[in-house]
Amino acid sequence: MQHKTLIKVRGYHLDIYQHVNNARYLEFLEEARWGYLEDSGDIEWFAKHGLAWVIVNININYRVAATMGQTLEVFTRFSKIGSKSAVVSQEVRIAGSDAVAADAQVTFVCLDQKTGKAVPIEGELRERLTQHLSE
């Protein structure tokens, strides 16, 4: 499943150069991941199973500057599920153009909220995450 989140660039997103500050893209990506989790029903599923996503690595590439007033389309999809972690691929496009402002690979683990430890991605958890690859 590929999910799309729309974000309007506001003045407070900008830096002294009048384009979106690099740190704001991390917030945009997080907002889009939350939207994905809400729309897929995963927030409830993870809460019911006492699990949480924990980001362990983000690799981001900044491509084209976004400026105030533009609308950004953040596309989010699962790209890899391993035995201990999974990767979500995200791309930030400037709406109405082919321009890609940024893209990122976000690696997360699933944390057992009672023990505070990462759990292996197997069984029901693996089935839940794997369904996102084929949608």
C-alpha cells in the first residue's frame, strides 16, 4: 500500500534562505507515517499487542528546495521486512510538478512496551507487516 499525505508549507517551516529547513522534512515524514498507521488500522493493532514502532535509522536525501505556499505530497510505503527490523520508503514531492524535494529510507524495530526490548518480526507480527508489501 502506498499512502499519500498532503502538507502545506507554512512560514514557520522555512529557514533564513526562505526554503523548508532540513529538519522540518523529518517532521513531515513522521506526520506521513502516522497518517499511514491511522489509515491502515495499525495504531490499534500495535496498541492491542503492546507493541510500538521505534525508529532506529533515517537516511534522507534532499533534492529540490520547497518554499512557502507549496503543497507537498508525502508518499509512504513499506519496502523491506527483515527478521528484526523493517524499512519504510518515503518520498516528498512538490504537488503539481515532477519535482522530488526529498526521499528517505526509515528503519524501525518493533518494541515490546512492557519489556522495552525489540522483538523479532515473526508470526502474527510478520503477517501484519508483510500485508503492507503486497497492497
